[in-house]
Amino acid sequence: SADKKVTVIADPPIELLAPRADEVHVQATNARFAGLTIGAVDLTLGGVGLVRREADSVEGLLTAVRVPTMLGSPASISSVGLSGPSSDLRAIITLSAKDVQPLASAAVEGQLGQKPTKVTLTAPDKVTVSASGLNVRGTLVVDAGGGLVLITTSPARFSGTVDILRPGPTQPLHLTGIALRADGATLTATVDASFFGG
């Protein structure tokens, strides 16, 4: 991280010998963690086991996140809100339309043979990618493996599934749901505790 600040609170201070802390507040900019590049981190961990790297509670926000994709180039994520104990950490991922559009565009660019000129998002899961008068339609969904996929449905020659994000050895987020809006998307996810030593 280019800039970081960690505040540890233990009451009584002797708790640190346990080693346990009542609260740890982490603030950082330009951080890297588990394959993610994060513009800003602001997390508060409560009831922290310092050796076992676990927390009774985690609350906070990651902003300007870049995550590896199956498409080659990383995805931009406006924010990731985290909450819950480290053993069952949940994430609410917010993407702007500017975050989602390049993902949908890249997912069908190979089939179109050219760079799409327009991407339209429609609630709850519809995507239309346009290029040279051709409209490729599909749905953006989370599959059973926790990955984000685009399922193209028309025209018929474009029907198929394209992986966009997939949990794996370098990906701590296991997606559980998605809701599209004209101005972006909200995804829900669990966070693999093994990335924190849990």
C-alpha cells in the first residue's frame, strides 16, 4: 500500500499479549490483496484474534477496486461493502454502468468480430450489446459455481455462455447474486475466509 494506517485498541492493553484486540481499524490507499487492486480501504475489525487472523466482526468499504476477469483485462468495481464475522464475511459489490458495460462488451466482442458501440442494461438481468446494427441480447447471471457469466440468447448464432468473473486461487469473492439497473449493477458475494487465514 502506498499509504496505510492501522489503529489497534485493546482494553485492558494486556489483551494484546493474548494476542487479541478489541478493535483494529485499517485505512490504506493503493493497496493490493488477493489479486485485487484497491484504491482505498477503510475497515474496522472487532474482537480480533491476531495470531489466528480472525475477527468477530468486519465492517467497512473498499473503493476503486480492480479485479482479474476471465476476459483478460481487469474489471473496475466502484465499491465493495464488507460485513460479518471473518468466518462468514459478506460483500455487497456496486458497479456503475461504466463498470459493467466494458465487461459485457468484451464478452461478445470476439463473436461480433468488432468492438461494440453500445451496451444497454435492463433490470433485472438483461444486456444488449450493439455493433454495426446488430444487437446481441443476453442475461448477466451468477452461476452455481459463484461466477459471473453472460448467457447470450439472440441472434441464434451468438447463443452461448461467456465466463466473466470466476472464483479461484487468486479470487476471494464467491458471487451469490446480481441485480442489474440501467445505471449499473449490485452483486452479492461471500468472501473466502482462507484468504485471511480462517
